Amino acid sequence: MTNSVSKSQSAQRLQGLVLTALFTAILLIMGFTPLGLIDLPIIKATILHVPVIIGSVLLGPKRGAFLGGVFGAISLWKNTMAPSLLSFAFSPLVPLPGEAHGSFWALAICFIPRILVGVAPWFVVRGFELIPGNKTALRTAGCLLAGAVGSAVNTGLVMGTMGLTLGGSFAAAQGIGGDAVWGAILAIVFANGIPEAIAAAAITPPVCLGLAKILSLYHGKKGNG
């Protein structure tokens, strides 16, 4: 019995590693093609948060955080190599407006929100699992909300941290006064954040539920064999 449990745990760990590698590969493919980061005049729009959210739901917060770190590293690289108007907020190697140097706050903006994108969705789904009722409907609702929350964490924390730490540079880049910073940030949040959240909420449930079903069927066949 102990050997059987140990083999099952080893198989689950191996499966987790394989899926983590798969999601990492998806992030890299998306990140280094036009699929993942869309160059806009002000900021780079993204759907890279979607694989991170799905990875969080299926693999847990630790592996989700790792995938979020990969997302942050891709963002750092892209904003360094192909800067847009606000790339100084995502790479310390891009000079601040009117300055000859960048800011190390860019690393916090680039990585912390993206790592949390890989953590928050898991807790949303686990919260829904504690609610009594139709489990299929609750799982679907949990995945839908997890997608929206993960996307909101990305957009909200990135832009909020940018406003708090680099608000003056943001104002200089936009050519606006300091009192208009938060209005401009909210405009970006709504313009980019709402479509990104809708996309994440639409994609997360079918992918997560489909993969979870396939994986559970696979385990069932292994157990019966």
C-alpha cells in the first residue's frame, strides 16, 4: 500500500513538472512572437497572464508563482529590447524620461504583480471548492472568476505600483501634470485591463476544466491498470 501511494505521488510530481515545462514553453513562444505582447503606442498589451492563471489553477500557487516569474522575465526582456513609451517602468535599463538612468523600481513593477498572478487564481478556485452546491457549476464559476481576478491583479498592481513609485516619470512621459497621473492610469487600466480580463475569464474555464478532466481520466486508467 505504501509503495502504491509513493508511486502515485511520484507520478503526480512528474506530471506537475511536465505541465510546468509545457506552460513555460507556451509563455516563451507567446512572449517572443506577436501572440503574447502587443506593441501599443503607450504600453504593451498582453495575454501572457492567461497561461500563468491556468497554470496556477491546475498546478498550485508555487508553480504558478514560478510561471509568473517567467512572465516577468519576458516582460523585462521585451521592454528592454523593444521599448515603448512606458518601458522605463518595466526595465531598469531603459532611462527615465529626462534622465540618463533607469530605476530599480522597474524590477518590482515587472516581477511582483506577475508572480502574484500565479498565486491569486489558485485561492479563488479553492475558495469556490468550499462552497456547497453543484460542483460542476462551482468549478466553472471559480475558474471564470480566477481568470478575471488574475488579470485584474496583473493590470491593477502593475499600474498602481507604477503610479506610486514612478508617478513623476509617468507624468513626464505622458506630458501631463502630476495631478492628472491617476486619471491617466485609470484610463489605461480600463482600456487594457477590461479586455484582458474578459479574455482571461473566457479562456480559463474551458481550458482548466478540459485539462483537469483529461488528467483525472488518465489517473483513473493508471489506477485500473
